[in-house]
Amino acid sequence: MPRLLLAPMEGLADDVLREVLTRVAGYDHAVTEFVRVSGSLLPPRAFRRIAPELRAGSATSSGTPVRVQLLGSDPACMADNAAQLAGLNPAGIDLNFGCPAPMVNRHRGGAALLDEPELLHAIACAVRAAVPAHIPFTAKMRLGVVDTARALDCGRALAEGGVVGLVVHARTKTDGYRPPAHWEWVGRIADVVGVPVVANGEVWDEEDWRRCRSVSGATDVMLGRGAVADPFLVRRIRQGGEAPADRDAEWAELLPLIGEFWQRVLAKVEARHAPGRLKQWLGLLRRNFPQAEILYAEVRAMKDVPAVNRVLGSHGVPVLKVAA
């Protein structure tokens, strides 16, 4: 069975959304948002803050294993922190060479390092030496900074540095999240590395999944924003992906999950930030659910929790009562 993985999505797929998405359909594993490593040894609480699943066997409540991602540019510091993380028994440790965020890249993190395959190799070697062999050690990369000139070198550097798997987001840093994804480059990288390669980027529906696998030659696919916009995509793929989506039935199934998401967000962040998190998810759900478009329009201007709570309740979302 082809593997389906849930991507790390900074500022979007935290533990709250991971919990809900993996409840709908099982992923083979999920990867956290990155833990930034910048010159010091982080305490265990820093890893648990990004990956609270570490307290529960490094898995969501539905049993999806959760790997923890590290981002940084200093090989020795990355190795020290990987060793610290390994002591918490994560389901896996992943390295981030894919984040295109300007703030991250200005501080020599993420995709900005793809012009330096020698540094990627040094980081991978150092972390490999620090991580016990029984913990899966992987990396995620893009195709380059502004072009693909060093894509093959970067893939080789990471594989030769000791990663046991590689996810390739088939765009450059400069491409950001603009379509298209250049899936053919996933296959080119797979041809020169000796480890399994997973395709990632611009998979929004079953047809995208089929074309991605066909063009890239990759068996396994990591889903990102497509899985957030359509929480049932993984389930339909696993069921064969032939029957058309019943959006009304799926929306009815999604309502209690939206309610759970909302309550978990309220428990995690300050009340003034909670509506923004809900709008963020609804904004992506609008791609597939007309009901989400209506709900989003009603809450878009709202900033206080009781008002949002009332609107959710009026749409059939089960919510706890919040005092006005």
C-alpha cells in the first residue's frame, strides 16, 4: 500500500490540527512544525511544546506516529539537540531544508541552505551520529533556492549523510507555494540517491495524487495544504479514489471535528487569537465545501469568542457554552 504522510506546515498544522486530521483517516506518519535550533541546547519542554504527542508515545490519539522536525544550520548544535530529542523517544527525527519563509531564510534556516550541499551533508552526518539507529532519520528539501542547479547535489548530500528517507517538495524556495509543482524533479532526485523518496507539493485531490505519482515515479506522497482543505482526501485515496466525493455527507461528519478543533484552540491560545485560527482553517475548507464558504463569511469579521461560538452553534457545530 502506498504511504500517505501529513506534511509539516509552519503556522498551520500544529498539534491541534494534526489531532483532528488524523482522526478522519490514518496517515502512515505526520511531521511536526519545525523546532528552531539556533546555538543552544534546548530543554525537553521545547520539543514537547511543538510535539505534545511526545508525552503519549509520539502519536496522535488515533495512533498516527508523529516525527519531530528540526531546523538549523550549525552541525554540532543540530547534533546536540537531536540527541536531546532522541532521549524523548520520538517516532522519528526530520531535518527541514524546505521552509521558504523569509524570516527563517534570513537566519540561515530552511530552504536557504540549498545552495550549500556541503553544509547539508555536514548537518546530516552530525545528526546521524547523534541519533540511535532505531529512530527513523529523514529530511525534507525543496529543489533549490532560485533554480534546480544543485537539486541533485543536495539530494546526494543528504542521502550520503545518513538519512534513511527524503521528502522532496517539488518547488524552489523562490517558487514559494505557487503552482505548478515540478514533480518530474522528484524522480530525477530519486534516481541518484539510495534511499526512498517521497513526493510533495500541489496535491489537492485524487487526480493530483495519481498524476504526482505518475510524473514523479514516487510510490509515496506527502500531503500538505491539500489535506487541510480536504480532510477526507486520504480516506478516499485509500478507498480507491474512484467514487465522487459526497460533500454534504462529509460536511456533516466534519462538523463535530470543527467543534473539537475550536475547543482545542481555545484551550491552547489566548482568546483573542482563537478566531484567527478558525478562520484560517475555514479559509482552506472553502475550496471544497460550500458550507465552509458560508460559515467563513459569517465569522470573518468577528474577533470575540462568544460571537463565534453562537455562529458555530447555529450551523450545527457542537460547541461548549462560553459566557458572553
